[in-house]
Amino acid sequence: MKVWLLATICVLALGLAAICDRPSTNVVDSVVILYNDAGGGSGSIVDANCVLTAKHVAVNSGLTVRTNDGDEYPVVRVVLDPDSDLALVYIEGTFHERPLLFDRTPLRIGDEVTVVGMVLRKEMAGCVMPGRVVNVDRETQIKDYKYTNVDLYDCHAAPGCSGGPVVDRRGRIRAVNVMTFGPLDGGVPVEELDAP
């Protein structure tokens, strides 16, 4: 009887540890979509009226921010980071969702991450792709954007997830998803963010 009870407690403890290692479901609640008639991308709520996203998403004119609950907010101000593919987008109004936190510590090869985004269809669909860091500080250029510090992950997010967060096991933002690089996804670390 004591052996069975001890084994049960061990199994429950291991299960709880595994659950605690996963990003919180609150992460998905705090991921939004930014869209206009031409398309859209994803972003993360980082303050009561502010979204962190990719610059190539934020430069689109006439953007609206839609939350997971379907609330919509017009964009009133966009701040583009001068040196990276990152941007802060400010809305008219206040989000009800809890902002996500940053961790500016550089990621290392082998670290577990999850790419989160929203896909705009008839209904918003969340995209949650777990993986690991396979390369860091990579240089590359795609179209008009030259990337000097991109981390690569062995997960492949759906179109529309660009601008969404790359989070660690605590659900903290470590990077912003900006590209698909063959079978990999690439993100700009939040340590690169210079915008106020």
C-alpha cells in the first residue's frame, strides 16, 4: 500500500512538473492579429494599449488589432525600431488581456521555445508550435530587411503568424517571429528592441 501511494505521488509530481514547464494558456490569450484588407500578421500585448510585432507587419496602413475574444481596436500610433524588424503598435482604448513579459537574456542552442501566432480566416485560429533553438545570431537578408541577429527554431508556423511571440517555458517573450527559413522559423530577439 505504501509503495503504491509513493508511486502515485511521484507520477503526480512528474505530471505537474511537465505542465508547469509548458507556456501558459494565457500566452495565447495575449496574442492578437493585426490586419487590413490586404492581409495581416500577429503580435503580443505588452502593455495596456501596446502590441509588439514585426516591422514588416506594422508598416501596413489602416491596421486594426483584433484580440482572441473578437474585440477590435483601431491603431493610432506605430513606432518602428530603426535597426531591426521590430515595432510597437499603439491602439485607441485599453486591452482587457494581461500583457506578456519580456526576457532579454539571449537564447542558446537547444533551448525550448514556442512560436505563437494567430491565423486570420473566417474565424481566428491560434497557432502554437513548440520547438528548440537550432542556431543563433544568424545574418541573412529577405526582401528589404537585412537581419544581423536572427535565431532559428525547428518549428514551422502557419502564414499569418509573423510578428507573433517566441516564448520560453515560462511564457516570457524572448523573440518576435519574423520569417520562415526553409523548414525553420526565424525570430529577432527582444534584446534588439530600441523603440520606446
